[in-house]
Amino acid sequence: MSKNGVAELSARELVDKYSAMIYRLAYARLQSNADAEDVTQEVLLRYIRADKSFNDEEHRKAWLLKVTVNVIKTLATSAHRRHDVELEEASGVTYEQQEPSGVKEAVAQLPEKYKVAIHLFYFEQLTIEQISKILNKSQGTVKSLLSRGRDKLRELLSEEGQYV
Amino acid sequence: MSDKIQNKYIEEYKDVKPSAEFLDRLTLTLEQERANKKRSNIKMVRRVASIAACLVVAVAAGVLILHNTKPSSTGDASSTTDSSPDTPNSSVNNSVNIYGDNTAITGQPIKIDEWDTSSLTPEEYADAMAQMLSSDSLSYILKSDSNSFVGADKISDDEIASLSEMFKNATLTDKADDSAERTYYMAVFEDGLIIKLSAVSDSYVEIPSKDVFLSVN
């Protein structure tokens, strides 16, 4: 069975091939295993419900990443999550108050708007054009996000004397 | 950006991955979703086919009624009625012919399994039946003393509710004695599905076409 040239994946294949990618992007932005699992499930359910045709694997991957970004946005702005974050902040335990012990932690301390772009660039190694399509932003905006994100990341890591 | 930072980020993020347990659960959920989607697609095709068949039957019945109610050239109205006694119900009969078991009406058993119950146990079947009878998809239920519903009356919402309750509390049993007194029902759903069932002295409910016999506590 195929969808216009690209093979249709079984549930197991879909999970094996894409769940980690979705999970990591969600985790990079939301910093919660439970939320990352929710996003992963929701994205793959949307994939099945959409029953879309894809030209190739890149097309499918880009679609999944775009949907992931949308689901992350929805979850990040949900009342439930806002409540959790407020409780976390009230308890005084925030990432901002901890010193980063690695690049992953340093990225976690970046302002929200930089995290997804940085992750897509660093980990998924997408081009600025690809990221701009996924984030639905201009290439100039993406360049700016990456540049400022990099500067802030360098600041965080230089404070710890790492990788500079 | 420094390659060193990027390499370290990749290295660190490789350890960020969902648990095997979550992936197993997710796979199961996706398989179920895919199966549901296939089932709903099949239902949609069947529904469209049902509507199309109903339209054809309605048109045919209309033509038949017009033809048979046309005054004869001799003006003998009674002879027209005598020659086709079932004419007023012909459209009903034809509709029933399309779906479900219409043995009692036409003498020709035609069963179309619109309701896929192959994966259900009889108890699950009873629960599903209870839900279906209390759902919005139910159009009406006819009640009869015999397994024939030509001219039968529709039952009230209260009676539908009590019938649904009977299925909720039903447990699997052997077929009730054939000689026992039965009340027969024909449930008609919006998508064209028809299910015949019967109740025996408020103690048993049966769906003969499915060979399901249930005891009511």
C-alpha cells in the first residue's frame, strides 16, 4: 500500500520512525516528559486521521514537524499547563534558577521563542528555509531567532565556562 | 554556531527519548485509531449505499402506488384493491428488504450484517445493544405479538428505555422455550440498520438473527 509514492507505514513503523523526533522537539520546548508524550500521541493520531498523501519522506517529516509545533503551541498555552507552571514558579523551583550542566540544560533556559528553532537547527539539522516553513515565519525571522538564540546560549555557557 | 556546541547538544539529546512502555501503548492506540477509521469509512460507504437504495425504492414504490391507485377504466375500485392487497405497504416491505432480517414480512430471509458484531461476545453484544437503543441513531421501534411488523405500532420512549435496561442487565443463556409467549420488536436506526428482537415474559431477550439469547435479572 502506498500514498502517492511514499510507503504507508504501519502503526509500529510510524512509532519507530517518528516518535522520538516528535518527542524530542516537544521536550525541548515543554521540558516535561508527560507533556512530550501527550504531544507525540496527539501528533501521530492526527497523522492517521488526516490520511494525507506525501510526495516523499521529507514531505512527511516536514508535515509531522509542523503539526508538532502546532500541538506544542496549543499545549503550551493550555489552562492546565499554565496552572502547572504557575505552581512550579510559586514553589521557587524553576530552570532559570539552576545553573546549566550541559548544552541541553542551557537551551532549556533560553526564552521560549528560541527553543524550537534552535532544536530544529541543532538536532534535526534543518536548513533555515525548512525551519521557516515549519514555523510559518520568514527566513529573516528564523535567522534572527537563531542568531539571538545562539548569543544567549553562548552567554549561558560562558558563565559556566563551557564550550566557548 | 560552534560545531562543538551542536555536537554536544546532539549527543545529550540522543538520550531524550520516550520510554518503551509508552511506545507500546502508543502503538496500540494508533492501531485502534486506524481500525476505527477503516470501520467508519466502511460505515460511510454503506450509509451512502443505503440512502441510494432507499431513493430507488421510494421512487419505485411511488410509481407502483400511482399505478395501482389510478382509477380503472371500468370504475370498479374494489377489484383494484383485491388484486393487490399489499400495495399500501409495499414501500415498507421493500425498505425492509434492503436491510436486516425480513423473514416474517416477505418469507424470504435477507440478512445484511450492517452491524459488525464479529468481534463482540454475546455479553458485549447486549451492552452494545443497550447503548444503541438509547442512542440518537435509533429512529423508532415497532412492537408486535408476532414476528411480523406490517401495521405494527411504534413503542413509546419509556418502553424503549425499559427495553434498553433489559439489555443492560442481560446475561447469556440458552434459547428460551419456543412455546413461551413472546413480544416481538423491530428496531430501526437512522442509517438503515434494522434489528429484530424479542422478549419473553420480561425474563429473556433474544436477537434470533444473531443467535443471541439473554436472560434478564
